[in-house]
Amino acid sequence: MAKLSKPSCGKQSAPTYSQGDFLRVELFSGTAAVALSLWIRVQHCDDKRAIVYGIIDDEPSQFLGNALRCGSKLAVSYRQIRECRAPL
């Protein structure tokens, strides 16, 4: 399990993720009392805006309905990332 790391460049910098990395992210719903955790596979990052673009790599909970499925594209903020794993 790889830890999230932040490069130290004087200022607090956002981490950089590589294409193919797997990230566990948390999504919050206004109707659900708990956050949904799911895995995405990174396609690319926007370090300036602290956003990762990826593809959902597991089957999300049913409370999201058909909006998000395995294979769907998703953009998430770095703040929503809870874990990072490099591809095998």
C-alpha cells in the first residue's frame, strides 16, 4: 500500500499522480449520511487545479443509481483522495 506523498517545494504542493495509478476516493451525497468510497484508475491530473481525472474501477454502491458505474469517467478533487496504489 503506497502512502500519499506531497513534494516539498517551500510551499505546500499538491501530490502528482501518474496515469494508471489506482486511487480510493470518497464521494459525498447530500442524501446519504455516509460517504461512498470507490476506486478510480488515473487517466491524467491537473495539478494546478488539484483535480484527478479517471475511470471508476469498481462497482459503486446502489444509492448512486445508474449515474456512476464501473468504467464511467469521473473527476475528483485531491481532497477526496484517501489512498493511492501504483499499478502492478
